[in-house]
Amino acid sequence: ERTRSPPRGGRGGRDTRESRGDSRDRGGGRGRSRSPPRNGRGGGDHDGRDRGGRDRDSRDYGDGGGGRRDLRDNIRGSRGETEPVVKETEPKDRQPLASGKAGGSYVPPFKLAQMMAEQADKTGPEYQRMTWDALKKSINGLVNKVNGSNIKNILPELFGENMIRGRGLFARSVMKSQMASPHFSPIFAALVAVVNTKFPELGELVLKRVILQFRRAFKRNDKPVCVAATRFLAHLINQQVAHELLALELITVLLASPTDDSVEVAIEFVKECGYTLHELSPQGLHGIFERFRGILHEGEIDKRVQFMIEGLFAVRKAGFEGKQGVPSELDLVDEEDQIVHELSLDDELQAEPTLDIFKVDLEYEESEKKYDEIKKEVLGESSSDEEDDGDGDEDEDESSDEEEDRPSEQQQQAIEDQTETNMVNLRRTIYLTIMSALDFEEAGHKLMKINIQPGQEVEICTMLTECCSQERTFLRYYGLLAQRFCFIDQQYAQLFDECFMKQYSTIHRLETNKLRNVAKFFAHLLHTDAVSWTCMAYLQLTEEATTSSSRIFIKILFQELSEGLGLRKLNDRMQDANMTEYFQGIMPKDTPKNTRFAINFFTSIGLGGLTDNLREHLKNMPKMIMAARKAAGGDDDSDSNSDSDSSSSSSSSSSSSSSSSSSSSSSSKSKPAKKKARN
């Protein structure tokens, strides 16, 4: 007979492995001929089973039909439990998925518009959710398709959306797009710069998030994110959305402990915004390159990075060619409209991530109406103008006739601003430029860029003098700046000459400290020949014409001139024959009293060497007076002759007496000499 093969798993069988099958039986000692069924399926004879111990034809999927019940049913029966009855329920309608941060399932635009139109409650959470999704898609689409050629067309569409409600969406979309394509950073920076002029909080939010992104990437040593963030920051600095001090702080952080990656990131950053730093803060840029030179000399970084530093120096020498600030097609913001955010890397910044998440607005309609008004101000009321234009030809004809009659009246009316608002703004601009510059060259360069109308040049001279007088001590910065303007244009030299006259005429109003600064300021201009010495004609050094303040002014002025030129050169300048008429007031020779006063004044201040000519003049003054009297007294010849005879006799007597005295003295001296000879 044909022998049977034992089934797998050790179930049943009449061969030599019967004992082993009994121990492996899952029934737990039920016998070797039958095995417990699986999952309620009935078990059959082993003869009908295949190799795996399963008979596909004899399976029973129910509890009827002669099949054996499942063990679980036996267990329930032994415990007295009954099989639970399943109640049939009606199918429920499928509910829409709850949308989270990601926005839920995708809804096509036409379907979304249809759902919004069918929505009855225009202020409910569902409608607000739909408008939020539409706003998000619109902002993402506009930001993604912006480029250098269509940015001017994208901006009106962008302002048409509710940018106040979607400021978080805008910041997130811009940063995400810039991170995906860093070479478009100038375009995204220009987009943020224009939005910043209308909504400064949006520009500040983008700048905060970019700074925080750089912080996280720098701590994690994430180089790609670091490079993208610094590139975006560089172009925001070029667009004057961020202050240039942020660039100096960022480079300082990168080069504090230089590594290959940090130096490479710093090099790329300087290449992007180096031209702007050269214009706004040349001294800071010089310090940065000195740090690069020190890193290069230390030689602790890789050779590749050293070559990159040398390439950066070559780019600087070429004037940052190819990356000179903002391209012309992206220069969309005027300097007057720029709003600069002075944020630092060390500030406690908040990214405000809740702005990216949908929230129900209880005052939805009011906020939408407010933004509609803001949108009209930003974009202009073009729609109302178009409606007015389309009313009719008759209205246009009537308005044109009225406008033809009005121009003559408007031309006759000239508006004069007597509040001097423009002048005050100009002075404020000049003052801020002078006080914010690092050195006089930078200040002169910025002041020359200011749009100064003809006749307003004197404001620069006045502001320089006033700023110099306000300092605690004299700073050569102001003198060098005024000297630079005098050398650039001779008109400024004449204006400073007028300022000298005004300051000297009102010198008694100044305090001692201000007086000292003003005197040193004009002394610097004089000894550098920036101003002509003809201004000395305004000085009158007499006891009646001077006050204590004016004497202090003249004292400090000439002391500074002697330090700048030296006493000999100053004396030669004062004795110049071509300039004598301008020094008559400071070196008076009209009366002995005034001459003596001038001599005593210069001697007391330690400049007695300047009074040699005055002393000789004072000695010869009696003879000059006598000669003048002789010339004037032609009628009194007899009196003058008698006076001359008496004077001659007295002089002869005095001469004879002097000769006799001299002879007697000589004889007295010769006598002891003779005695000595005899001895």
C-alpha cells in the first residue's frame, strides 16, 4: 500500500513520527488523528489534504453544513456566553476632512469659487477658511511667478490681496521661494523693499525670520541654508530694508572663529553687499578686509579658501564690478520712501509663527473694509476715474471748457511757503549726514549728493559752524570737512568768509567753550589757506572796539595760527606788503594809544614777536608827529625858529657838557696809567 506523508506542523499521521506529532499538536492533547481548525474553518480528513495540510475544496466558511465549530465558540458555550448580534446600520454621509496646517485636501479653483458663492454666511468660519485658502494660493502664485521683467506688474496684483491678513503667508512664501532659488534673491529683496514702503510691519517680519533662520543654520552648521540666508540679507541691505550695521555684525560673527565654511560664507556675503558697504560705511569695510588679511596671513584655513580671499581682494580692487548695489531694473524705491529697520543679531526676535495658521476673525467684515480703503490709497482710485470718464461726452466738453478758463487764474496764484518747511528739512538732513559719517571724506561725499537748490549752499557753512561750536572740544573733523568744500568750489570760501564776519559780530553771545571752538575752526581754515586772509579786515584791536569775548576770540585765533604756521611764517604773512590794508585793524598805527594797546595785547598772549614793527613805529611816532606839525604850521615860522634855536643851544650846551665830561673822565683814567708807568 501507498504510505502517507505526514502533514506539516506535526498534525496527525500514522508513520513513525506519530509520537513527535502528538507533542507538536496545537490541540493540546486532543489526539493525533484530527487537528483544530483555523479561524473557524471546518477540518476534514487527512486523506483529502494537500502537502500543507489544507483542503481548499473542503473548507467551511460558516458554522453550518456539518462543519466543526470553532474553538472560540466552544469556549463561549462553556462560559455560558452567546454570540453577539450585529445590528445593521444605515450608511452615513461622508464628512469632509478636517483641515490642519497643511490646508486639507486639494480643492480646484473653480470648485472653491463655486463653494464660496453658495455659502450663505459670509462671515462664518467656513467662508473665512475658504477665503484664507484662496489668499494663500494667490500669494504663493504671485511670489512664484515674479521676475525682473514682470515685477512692476505683479506688485499691483499683490497689493490687491489682503496683505495685512496674509502677512505671515507672504513672509513664508518669499523665504521658501528664495531658499529654493537663491540666485533670484535680488528680485525677492526688491519685492520686499516695495512692500516695506507701504507695510513696514511686513518688511520687519521678513527680516526677523531671515535673521532667525541664519541663527539656526549657524548653530547647526547648515552651510546651504547659511549661504541662502546671508545672500538674502545682503540684498535686503542693498535695498536699505536692513541697516548696514547688521552686515558688520554678521561678518564679525562669521570671522570670530574662522573655519573654512564660515570664511567662505563671509566671502560670498561681502561680494553681494560690499559695494553698498563701501558707500555707506567705508571704514567698517576697511576693518573687514583687514580681518580677511589677518586670516590669510595666519594660514590656518584651507588653500582653496585662501585663494577665495585673494579673489575677494581682486573684486574689491575692481570696484565690485558686476555687483554694484541694486540693478537699475530693480531700483524701484526712492531714497525718501525707504524705511530702514535697525535690527541686530543679538536682539530678542519673535518669528510669530501663528500668523501662518488660519484663525477665525470675529471682526472679519470690518477688517476687510479697512483693507479696501488702504488698497485704494496704495493703488489709487483708478476705477472711480474710469467711471467718471465714461459718463458722457457732454460732461467732458463742459469740464474742458471750464479748465481752459482756469489756467490763467492758477498761473497768477503763486503759493509761497512761509513756514520754511523745506529749509528745516534740509537743515535736518545736513545735520544727520554730518553726525552719522565716520570721517570727513564720507561726509563730504554724502553732502555733495544732497539736492541743494541754488542759494542754499550757505546752509552747509552755517550747519558746520554750529555743529563745531556744540562739541565739548574742537574736532579737526569739521575743519577738514569745511576745507574740502572750500577747495571744491570757491563759492564756499566766500560763504565761510561771510560766516566769519557774522560770528565775530555776534561773538559776545557765545559761551567760552563755543567761542573757543569757533576760533579754532576759522584758524584751521586760515592756516590751510582754505579761506582768504582778507577776512582779517573785520577785526579791530582797540580798547573801545573790543569786548572781553572778542579779545578771547582774537587771542585763541592767533595762538592757533602760530601753532599751525609757526611764529616766523605768521610774522611774514602779517608783514606782507600786499595785505597791509587788511591788517590795519589788527595792527593799528593811527594813535600811540591804540598801538600801545595792540603791543601789550600780543605780548600778554605770548606773541610779542609779531609786534616788532609796531614797536619801531611807536619809537618813530614823535618824530612823525613833529614833522606833521611842521608841515601843518606854516604860519608860526618865528615861533618854530625860536623853538629850534633854543633847542639847538640846549643841544649844543648838552653836547659841550657831555664832551667836557668825557674829557675829564678820560684824563682821570690816563693819570693812574702814567703813575703806573713811572713806577
